[in-house]
Amino acid sequence: MEISQKEIQTYLDNNIFRLISQAADEIGVECYVIGGYVRDYFLYRPSKDIDIVAVGQGIELAKAVASKLGKHTQISVFKTFGTAQIKYKNYEIEFVGARKESYTYDSRKPTVENGTLEDDQKRRDFAINAMAFCLNDNRFGELVDPFGGIEDLENLIIRTPLDPDVTFSDDPLRMMRAIRFASQLGFDIYFETFDAIERNKERIKIVSEERIADELNKIVLSPKPSVGFVLLDKTGLLELIFPELVALKGAETKDGIGHKNNYYHTLSVLDNITKHTDDLWLRWAAILHDIAKPLTKRWDQRLGWTFHNHNYIGEKMIPKIFRRMKLPQNEKMKYVQKLVSLHMRPMQLVEDEVTDSAVRRLLFDAGDDIDDLMMLCEADITSKNPEKVRRFINNFKIVRRKLHEIEEKDRVRNFQPPIDGNEIMRTFKIEQGKEVGDLKALIKEAILDGEIPNEYDAAHQFMLQKANEMGLERIL
């Protein structure tokens, strides 16, 4: 890769870097932009996060820069960590003094001392993240790359700047980061670095679940997430952080009848859906849609391998998985549960005759998530038989058309029956109780079954008829 300092200078020649340069020279501090911003320059990727390392006091430099930007500049100082952050336009700029670190075996929190630029680059996770551009005027735009980060970018590899066993033992989260970068960038992990992850995998246990979840989510959001999951599996990390996914591995044959390997099927579904959505939680629904198959696998002499109710049991497994992984216990989790629970329904419509009643019920149960559900179900088609794939896709087109037609006609997505419990109680002068609940359910079912239209007059007449059958009299 040809490095042109003039091109780097042109790239850095904007207001914020020139201003940092002036501030650094005025207070006599050696100053560099380092890490991801430098890496992304060579990868032609836009970056809004800027890490500045000062050989001296990073906080002092941040204050000098803030002063130049004006009194309305937002600066946050973290004295405990020796860092400061400035928000400027769309940028987040973090300032830190160059430092060297040492670790104890039972913690990933280092003891920090002031250090040189080289000390600071040595503590970086990977060679591609250890490169720096000097910002001082006399060396503006000069690349400092002591560990061959440029060469690694050319060769598309992830490699630690120092002994990988030390790097990963010191901060085991770096093992997840190596795999995340490989998944995001499409790079290979250098063989010595990969082997060190295998050797140090148990060290991941000292990392908080929140930090692991953060890296895992970045893998899930990468262009081809299966790359990251395969690497997690091969290094042995996946078994430690997500054993339920590993449990999907394996294919068994009995009496000449086999079932697919649900682990690789799940990764295929995830990659399929990634082509159509960046939604993190829809991608998680793809990961978890078959998560209960190991628990529900049975052999039936007549039917072969069965996984009855794996969607409903999978729905029940999700809160425990999310809780352990420190994923959100809120509407995001409920959304994933809903899609996992419903993911068989469109398939059943495909396999059976598509009745209006079944479509109405699916629309009602899925609500505004119907389009996401259909996307998940289409991603679930991973058969190697092209004729079978073509048949499923054509049938899904029929289901989509039916969904559109019935939604236009009956307006059942997220619908509330036109008669509510208050009206039932007023009409028959009864208290809240079983009769009210039964009547509400009968009205809802009649609309979903197409017995009556989703309209007030029809629902009111139906209510009177059913109430009469139940022995309730209308009180005028």
C-alpha cells in the first residue's frame, strides 16, 4: 500500500485537526490521532470517533482545544481515567495521555502509568488499531506504524502487536474484538493470534456480560454475521457465552431419515435476513427462531424427526437467555419472543390452503410486526432443493397478497373489537366478570373467522344474539 503524507495531510486539513495541532504546539505537547480513525482512513470508511493521544497531559490538551472552540463547547473530564471528551459538530473526540499498562491475572482493569507514544501503541489490541498520524505542525500527517498495521491491512489479517497470549490474558475482551473485526471487515485472524484465542478462551469468564453482549451485538450487525459465529465456535468461545446456540449442532439419522444441522441452518437464516435488514432485534429473532429444537426433538415412527412446539418453547426460553446475556428485558425482548412464537404460522399457511380466517388471525396476532415476520419466514427457506425453494417463495407471494387484501378489506391489524367491555356491562347491567369476557371473546372470534364484518352495527347485533343464547337480557 503506497502511503502519501501529502494525501494524509489533505485528509486531515480540516478545522478540528488544525485546531488540535495549534493547541498542542502552543502548550508544547506531542500529539497524535490514533486507532480506529487512522485505520478507517486506509479502509475508506467514514469515522466520527476521533481518539487523540498526547505525550503528556491529555486533559490539558482537551481544555486548550475547548478554549479555542469557544465557551459553548461541550467538554467532559474524567480525572479518574485521565481522559476528556469533546463533542464538536458530528464528532466525538476523546483525549488521553500516552500511557503504559500492567495487569493482574484476576482483572482486566490495568494499572496505568504515563508513557511514550510507543508504550501507548504497544497496549493497543491489534496492529491495525495501533497506527497513528502526528498532528504537530512540523510532522503533520506523518504515519507512525511500528507494528506493521499497513501490511496487515494489505493482507486482510487481524494480528496483535505483541505476544497474543499476553494481549488476550491481560484483556480477554480483545478475543471477542478480534472476531468482531474479522466479521465486520471480512479479514482473517492471523494463525498465532487465532491459536492464542483458543488457549485463552476461559479468560472470557472475567469479562462482564454487558461488554460481551456489546461485542456480540456488533458481530450480529456485521455484513455476514455467520463469519463471526463460526470463529466464536472454532475458538471455543461460543460454548462459553452462548451454549444454547452450540446445542443446535449436529444432524442425526435414524432408519435412513435424517434432519438438518440446525446450527448451520440458523446461521444461514441469519445471513439471509442480513441482506434485507439492519434491525438488530430482527436479526436476533433469526438467531433464536429454532433455539428450542434440541429440547423438542423426538423420533416418531410414522412422522420421522419432529420438533413439535419448538416455537412456543423457544419463546419461553428467550427471557432467561436475554437475562444471562444482559440483553434488554423490555419491548425489544418481547418483539423477539413474538417473532419466534409466530414464525411457523406463515409456513403453515404456505403448506395449507390459505384461508381468509387464518390470514385474519395472523394479521391480528402479528400486528405491526407482520412485515418483519414475513421477512424472517422467507429467510428461513434454506433448502438446497431449488424447486422446493421456488415453490415456497411463490406460495409466500400468495400469502403476502392475501395479507394485503384482507388488511384492506377487514382492517384487523392491531384491531380492537367495535364493542368493548364497558358497553357490554352497560347494555346488560352486569358487573365485570365471566359473561363480559366471554362476549368480548365471541365478538373477536366472529370477526377473525369472517362471520361478521369489523363494524359496530354487525358486532352489536351479534352481541345481542349471543347474549340471548347465554340468558342475558338487554336492559333499556
